[in-house]
Amino acid sequence: MYSTDLRTDAEKKSAGEALRSVEDAAFLAAFQKRIDDGAIIEPKDDMPEKYRKTLTRQISQHAHSEIIGMLPEGNWVTRAPSLKRKMILLAKIQDEAGHGLYLYSAAETLGTKRDDMVADLLSGKAKYSTIFTYPTPSWADMGTVGWLVDGAAITNQIPLCRCSYGPYARAMVRVCKEESFHQRQGYEVVTVLARGTAEQKKMAQESLDRIWWPSLMMFGPSDAGQVSQNMKWKIKRHSNDELRQRFIDATVPQAEILGLKIPDPDLKWNEERGSYDIGEINWDEFWGVIKGGGTCGKMRIRDRKTAHKDGEWVRAAAAAYAEKQERKHSAIAAE
């Protein structure tokens, strides 16, 4: 899927290759024309440093979100209500680990080492999706997270399959297929609860009440219809508000089918626009989560640090085995 002959800027310098020190107007215009003409940018292509850095930040934060997103679900594996539910949850967590792998690999094609990206996450320098700083206190949350969080992720990620950067776009094809399964599986969990006992339906409603607004915040703050540089470069294809509206219009009818109530007294159908109007999103909460880590932010990083440390011997063993195999093949080739 990805190129294997990639070098960082430092490695290029050591090889005597001069980097473009000044990105003049002609270079930027030529690059934009390639984008406008529908070209797919590959790792070895010339690209503006801002384009490279923007993609590195976005893809690595996407990867971080997949890895951190495994933690609240992993917390429920031993408490899943049946063997079937436990197996499904384990499979989903495994998928998310794979998504992180695809995305870290895509980001590496831009010249940043995976160890550096992971170090930024563990130090708190890099961010991940705000949704994973919220607690998941009931089993219903495992369904609602799949239904709403993975549903919001799909809405945001399907356009990324047409991202102008090839490795990212190709990685997203498989990610979106698996996320679509996660969304349907989550909705099935909520359906069982909503159509179960009064206590189960209450559990599903309380979970929806907790997760609805944070899931809307996943799309980011309102961009008031502005065309960002990311959209000009076709990294993004749609604005935050457009994607959020798509998600709302798809999800509200699903809640109605389940007999659950969206926790928004201002929610109403706008006949003229052909979509739903919603109440005001609490963006102070959103920025507070980003700055302060949210309810579970510190715990998520602590748990991730523990897992990283506990897995150190596995990484060391894999590296030693790879080195041993390389020596073996080199010896055979020399004979």
C-alpha cells in the first residue's frame, strides 16, 4: 500500500540533496494546479512543507484516536453481558489497532518516524479525538459509541477516501469499510436495549444523553462555510458544518425508530432546508476538553503509557528477530 523507499529531510541532506529552501509563488501555484486537476500526490512528489506538516498532524492524530479509542472499549471486555458480545467487542478493538497501524504507516511516508509520533502522544504534545476523554460507565455506551461515534467517524472519513494524498486515501478505504460494520454493530446493541425491559431502555436513553453532544463536537468547531486551505488542497472535501449536518440528518431518524429521544429541546425539522435544526453546541466545553484533557483524559494517557511500557519487550523481541533474519539472509546471499 505504501512506498518503502522513503527518506526524511535529514537523510536527504546527508545524501547531499538540496531541499527547497524557498517555496516560491510559481512552485505553490503549480502544486495547486495539480490538486485542482485531480492529481493524487504520492510520497516522493514535491509538495509544500505546510501540506506535508498538515497531513502529518492530521493523520497522526487520527492514528492516536484509533489507539486511544481502544481503551474505553477494552475496559468493558471482561464485563460484556455474553460470550458473543465479548467476541464482537474484541474483534472491534482488534480492527481499531489495525486502523492505527495503517494510519501510522501512512504518516511515516511523509518523513516522520512512528516512534516520534507515539512519543508526542504519550507526552501530551499531540492530540486525539475529544470524544475519548468522556467516561463510558454503562454497557449501553459500547453500543452508543459504535452507533454515534463510529457513525460520526464514517461521515467524516468517507470523503477522505478521495483525499489528495494517496497513502492516506488508500488507507481510508479499508478503515471506512470496517467502521461501517462497527456502526451497524453498535446500533444493533442499542436496538436490543431499546426494545428490551424498561431498565434496559432507560440505560440506552441515558447513554444517548451522554454521548450525543460530544459526538457532534467530533466534527470540530463551526467554520461558517469558509473554504480552508485543507479544502483547497483537497485534504478535506467538505466543511465541518456540512459533515455535522449530514450526521444529524442521518442519525435523528434512527433514534426515532428506536423510540429514543435526542437530548436537544431545540431539535426540529426545517422544511425549507430539508434538514434538522439543532440547539447551540457548548463550544466552551469542547475547548475546555482540549485544554484540560476532559474527565478521563489523564487516565487515558496513563493507561496508554502503561500499555506502551508493558509492550516494550515485544518490540525488542521483534526487532531482535528481524535483525537475526537479516543477518541470515545476508550470509546466504554472500555464499
